[in-house]
Amino acid sequence: MEQLMRLMDSFSISDKKDTWEWQGNETDGFSVKGIKRILQELRDVSSLYAMHWFRRVSIRCNLFTWRKEMDRILTADALIKRNIQVILDGCAFCDSLVEASGIILRIL
């Protein structure tokens, strides 16, 4: 009860009509561009998709490496992390560890 009372102390009640206020960019008001800019400032994704592509290697190898870096190879380990049921979670190659992209790349 005391915690509720402390929370209620921070609120003020008045007879004024309720209004919505945008606090993102006070000069221009609300805009989708403003939201996008705020979200980009909060999360730096510039290095997530940066990869050096090798011209001498086939596009399939480059894509496979990129998917490995992004943790997008559909191994049992990756599927379990995404809450997808997997019947066999053992590695098809060594049958002792959980199937993961690192193990597959070491064997190949």
C-alpha cells in the first residue's frame, strides 16, 4: 500500500482536458522521420551487416559465410534458440554435440 501511495504522489490531477504531447522533436512536431531518427540513434546497427565480400569466391560461399556471421544457418541449435521444436538436437556428423554452425564448418 505504501508503494502505491508513493507512486500516486508523482501524479497530479487537474480539471484540464487531456492532451497528447510529442516530446521527440519539439520544433517540428510528430513525424515518422523523427521516430526513425530517434530509433536509429538508440541502436547502432552499422556494423551488423558489414562484411567483406570476396570476388574470387562464389556467391554461394559468400552468402553462406554472411548467414553464418548473422547466425542464420538453420541448424538445430539455431532453431531451438528461436523456440522451434526440433526432434533430434544431436549433430548429424558427430552425434554427440548439439548441431551448430561452428561444428559444421569445422567438419567441412
